[in-house]
Amino acid sequence: MNSYKVSLDPETLFVLSTSGWPSSIKKHNQALQSLGLNFVYFTFKRPVTAEVYANLLRAPIVKGGAVTGQGLKSDIIAFLDEADDLVQATGAVNTVINQDSKLHGYNTDAFGFETALRKHIETNGLKIKTAVIYGNGGVSGVAAHVLRNMAIRTTMTGRNSEKVAAKMRQLGLEQFDGPYDMVVNATPASSENVESTAGLLPILKGCKAVFDHNMPEKDGRTNYLQEYCDTNDLYFIPGKDMYVAQMIKQWQLFLGISEEEIKKYWQL
């Protein structure tokens, strides 16, 4: 069992998450304790609806929460009191702050995704003019927004053609055929065998680079998409690079501290 001991008192505030990553519990709570803050990071795996999660986040003992999970990033928008411009542009929220029981939604994923892409494209001289997003959840809207801002022609595919078509209409994406310069995996598909994941293998053929939002390796599980890229000489951009950049912005919103402090106490 993954566990981490924390101390609680009547003044303790919680930061919640729906990610369920066992490794996150220890990492975030160690950083909070090192900072001397009376905060506890608590994450859970049990599925929760957007309405239930929003109600939890309004509790006076909750400072805010990270929003993850298929559909939750988009569904929770209806239960917020305010949302920033990026939420409107991407149709997704990944950070909610409780201010006197009013919920304010933010999107730090877009910053993280663009930071990761630019780092790898500029450092390695990748020529990316076209991209296909695999998946239609909240991350797909973030990916579409960033890719188009980078002047990369973008389309979408996935396992459920009807949901993909609806998401494309919502985002104003066009359908065009590959091969594509980049494949963006916005699903948990890399936790599965690539060859058996519907519609994934065909879009990998002929691409130059693959970005994987999923991070099964974070808790010691196999990343099958990364293995496929290594075997087939495809440039792989790990989700960790997006995660770290967006996490810094996210904890700045939760705690109001500097980027330098976050890098120090989270050992980034």
C-alpha cells in the first residue's frame, strides 16, 4: 500500500487531486512540509463526477484542486463561478482555486504543453508542420489550441469517431489525411499495447515525433508508446516535460509563492 503520514489540525487546508498517482502523495506533501505550510495534498482514484468534485472543492477546508480524468476537465466548467481566458479557448480546466467558496478555474496545461513542445522542437531542430491529436478529452482542446498558435496544421482522431467528430466541430478542426509530422497522444493509450489500440498504429506510420500526455512510467509501469518509438526510431517527447512546467504554474496558483521556491522544494 502506498501511504504517507501527515499531521492535521483545525487550521489545515487541503489541496485535492483526482489523478490518483501514488507517487504524487509523497512528493507534494514532502514539499509542503519543507516549506513549513499547513497544507495537505490528498489524491484519490475513485471516479467522481464534476458536480461532486466541485462541491468538495467549495469546502472551507479546501484551498483548491487539480482536475484530471477523462471528461472531467471539460465537465467541471459548468460548476465554476469564474474561469480564465485559456479555459474559454481550450474548453478545459486543470486547476481550481477556492476563494471564499467561489470556484475560479484556470488552465496551466496549455503553458506546460507549449513549453515541452518548444523545448524539443528548438533543441532538436524538429520540423513540425502538421499534427494529429489522438483522443477527444480535455487535453485535446489544450493541444489543439497550442498547436494552432504555433502555426501547426492540426486534426484529430480516436477510438470513438462520433465523439471525435463532435470535438472537432467544437474546436473548429478540419479533417485531413496523413502522414503527420507529429502524433499527440491525449489518452491513457500508452499504458496498452500499441498494436492493439484502435486507430493508433496507422497514424504513427510516417510521423517524425510523438508527444505522450500519459505517464505510466511515473509509477513504474511500462510506457508501450515510448517503447514503440524507441524501436521504430521516432522522436519521443515525454509527458513529464509538460507536467513539470504546468505543475509549477499550478502550485503558484495554490500557494502564491515564486517559481524558484517551487523548483527548490519540489526538487525540480
